[in-house]
Amino acid sequence: MTGLSERFIVFPEECGYEMAQEALYSAQLGDGLPLVVPTRRKMESMLEGHLQIHEELGVVPPLNGRVTLENIAYNAVIAGCFPGHFQVVATAVLSCLEPSFNLLGIQTTTGSAAVFTMCHGPMVEQLQMNSLSNSLGPGNRSNAVIGRAVQLTLANIGWSKPGLTDMTTIGQPGKYVFMTAERMDVKGYTPLHIRRGMEEEDSAVTVFGVSGTQEIVDMTLNSPKDILDTICGSMTSVGALSGSLNRLGGGEQLLLMPEEVFRIFHSSSWTLSNLQEYIFEHAVVSIDSFSKATQELITERFPERKTYTVADAPGDIVLVVTGGVGVKMAHLPSWQGGTRSVTRRY
């Protein structure tokens, strides 16, 4: 294990569990939860079949630690991954290194940004990921350990540590685990990775930089327009928030909807493009909704602006079907420090 970061400790097989936990946490490699003890055998199993495991694939901010397959594998091991999970974790981590994702900002902001990972395609079934009930929550091993491994890898390789380089004021639980899988079995629905130019038989991973989750529910379900108006009203409450006037509105917005809601739209011949266009046109924030002091700043800087959209363009309203029975939706607002989602073939 000569290519590992010098902080990444590999233990002998006979090492005691408690001793290993103390050593790992002394090295600041944990997230507060118990860690799987990384041994040479576990590392070799995780990396079996992979070549050039020491090759540098990029750097992770803020301290620009070297990304190698071996370093990713180490964090996958301590997160509890099986070898079959490793390629998913590596794909997500490498996606985060795209300049447009702005990982430096996400890793160091005082805001509540976190990396959200979504999986698409045949691997969802192959790895028994949960895309049904409680798809953002606990209970599924693949979702949990893959999501945790992505967070640990970015934190440990990039050395993003609370109060030192991770300066988030309050944070969010997504910094532990933030992962889901997209529904692949919904009639009439085109999965996100296909919309982004891939094939149905491809598996892929998308990473988003998001500020949390907000539940959305329309209790009447009278018509697609009524549901959309409820979505727009909810989305405007957080979709334009920013610490900088230059970034008010804009960016991307992610909306997760269950199959039941999608069917209402689909049966009324509303396409995903129709939904995106409607939300973009109607989820509009008036400057009157801000404090008087903020209104004065906006008027001084942008005298012609009276309203803000919650995304840069209709295509930046990202719609994904996931979840189980019910009509509750979830809005995941993008981090307004500036980030763009990245989809990468698995």
C-alpha cells in the first residue's frame, strides 16, 4: 500500500477493533460513526482487477490531496463498501472534480452545501440500491455505504475538516450520507442519464451540490397545473436564496417526484420539457419578498430587476422520478455559491 496518503493507516489482520478506531479517529479520518477497520486483505479485495492504482487522477480541494484509485478504495473500505460498490464511489468522486461542479466552494463554504449522489441505469438493480420507499433515507446497504464513502473520500483526501477548512456554519445531515437511485421502471419516463446523452443500457452517476431538502405536497391533486403551482410556490421560498446579489436566483434546482405524481402529468400529456418550462416561467421571486435593506441593495446594483427566476434556464430545473407509494415530492435547492451537476458514465 505504498501509494496511499501517509495519513491512511492500513492495519494488520489481528489488530483489535477498539485500537483501530482510536488510531483512525486520532488521524482525523472519521465522520463520527464507527469505521470498518482497513486491512491489507480488505484493500486488495476492493482493488482486485483494477490497474494503475497509484496513478494520480486529480486533486481534491481544499488542500489538494492526490486522488488515486487506492486512496478512494481506502475510504470505501472504512465506509463499509463491498468491492462491487467501489466503481460507483470512484465515478462519483471523479465527477466532483469537474471544474463546473466547484468542489472547492462546496467543501469550504459557510453555507450548508453537500454533495448529493444519484445513480442511474442497470447498476441500480445489480447492486440492489433503493429507488423506492424512503429512497433518501436509511435501511439500504448500498445507498448508505456508497453515499458515506463519497463523503469520506472527499473529506479525507481533500482534508475538509469542520472548523479548519470546512467552514459551514450549521451544516446538514447530508454531509454524512446523501445518495439515492433513480427509478428505471416507470412507463413513459426517460431517466436523467438518457436525457444527458447516454444509452438505456448504460449505468451512470450524477453529483449535485445542494443545500438540503424541502418536502412539497399538493393535497388536492386536482390538475397538473395545480400541482405545478404548488411546486412553484414552494420552490421560490428557497430557490433564489443566496449570500451574494450576483447569484440571486439562477443555478439549478432538483425536484424529486414519486411515480404517482409523474403519472398525473404523463396521463395529461405533460412532457418533462413542458414541466420545466412551466416551473421556470412561474417560479419567480419578487424583490418585494426580501427585507427592505436587501431591496435597497438590489435596486442600487440592478435598478431594472424586479424579479428573479429560480434557475438559469428551463433545462436547469432537473426533474427525477424516485421514491415509493405516495405523492410527497422533494425539492433539493442547488448551493447558490455556484455549482453545476455532473453526470458521468459508470
